[in-house]
Amino acid sequence: MWGRFIPSEEESIEIRAYTPADCQRTAALFYDTVHAVACRDYSQEQLDAWAPEDRDLTAWDQSFQGHFALVAVEGETLLGFGDITPTGYLDRLYVHQDHLRQGIATALCERLEGLAHGPIVTHASYTARPFFAQRGYRLVQAQAVERQGVQLTNFVMRKDR
């Protein structure tokens, strides 16, 4: 089911199930990607609250274990990851900043959407909102969320299937 995703003749990217061995690398990719990519849409204070440098890796791993979670790898290099609940909440979808716009998020998202039943809901950042809109998600509402006492805006988006 996971199989290979081949975006071009030069590279072969595998999408596979998340394992606890991926925990540290997914946490590092999350931190790096949020701070490098979302910085045009959020303040430094907001980035630090959203993706703190120190993360409880046990809780991070357990959150993946409770969802359908996938990683995209090329050899030993982690390129991206995502997870979704059985009821269709697409919790996380992140791609390494050096591998954006290569079809990795699309491939992960397609597989994740196929694992859930019914409509898919996500809370998209300003940065991710255009990606989800292109995939047929519609805006339900903007919302303010609080992380570590800091307010951030994101967007509830829904894709009916």
C-alpha cells in the first residue's frame, strides 16, 4: 500500500508507515520547516510557540501512534511526514524546506486521505492554506488558537468526498 513514489527518473522516494524510530527526525523536520517556511506568515514569537525547540518526544511519538502516520524518505533521508485520524482529521503534513514543490506533500496527502472515511478536515496555516485549497479543501472558518500563551491564526478547511 505504501510503495514507491517516483517524481522523476533521478529520484526514488518511498512512502511508508511511521515507526517510533522516526520520532526524533520528524520532530526536527517539523521545527526546521515551521521556522524556515512559515516565517513569512508568522512572527518569531508565534513560530517559537507553534514549534518549540524543546519538544516532549514521548508525547510526539504517541500522537503519531494514535493516527495513521506516513513518512516520505529517500534512502536514509527524511523528506516529509503526515498523519490523519481514522475519522478524517488531517493533523500534520510537513515537507523539508529543501524538498518543497516536488510532489511529496501531494503524494503524502493523497495516501493519507485514502486512509480515512468520510470528509477530511485540517487546520491549515496561512502558509499551507493555498496547498489545501488547490486540493479541493474549502474554507470553513478562520480561527485563533493559543500555543504557549501566544495567539496564532489558522484556518479550518474541509474536503468532502
